[in-house]
Amino acid sequence: MNAYGFSNLCNIMFTHELAKRLQDTTVNCLHPLIISTNLPKTPAGRRGYATCSVVLYGFPPQKADTAVCLAASDQVANISGQYFKDRKPKAPAAIAFQDVLTKKMWTISEELPSLS
């Protein structure tokens, strides 16, 4: 759960930094969807892996509401660099919008492909 939370924080930080770099573009991110599935009861789920098609099977349309709003609504056309939940900006952890840290995270992520 710690790694999951950290990856979500990094996504918000990345969005904040990208919005600063692309000032003429709307860039936002959203709260990860929590979807109840039968995945743990499937053979793939018991083995610890699944494909996207298995995870998205039976995906309720209302779960995509915020994503669709961010992609297509004029309501958010002039909002950028924010974190959304239920169609509204949500305040993430304060660290997520610290410019020095978001820039450092961006720089480190640019260097990662050279480590392989």
C-alpha cells in the first residue's frame, strides 16, 4: 500500500510539473478509481496478475465520470495542474505541489531510462 500511495503522489507531482511546463495546455489528474471486481476469485487473480481486459470487465460507467469530465468538459478547460475527485479539484498532500520537489522528481524521471 505504501508503494501504491507513493506512485499516486508521484502522478500528482508529475501533473503539477507538466502543467507548469505546458502552460498553454490543460493538464490534470484524478483520484484512482476503486472498483469492486471478482478478480481475486479468478485464476489470473489468484496467480497475482491480470490483463487490462480482465480488470475492466464490467466497469461501471459512473466510475469513468471524472475522467470523461476532465477529457471533454468545458468546466475544466481553464483549470490545469490539479488533482480531481468526483469532478472537483481535491487538495492532495501538501508535498504534491512543492515546486522544488516536483522539478526534482521530473529531473530524476528523465534520468531513469539511462540506468538500464
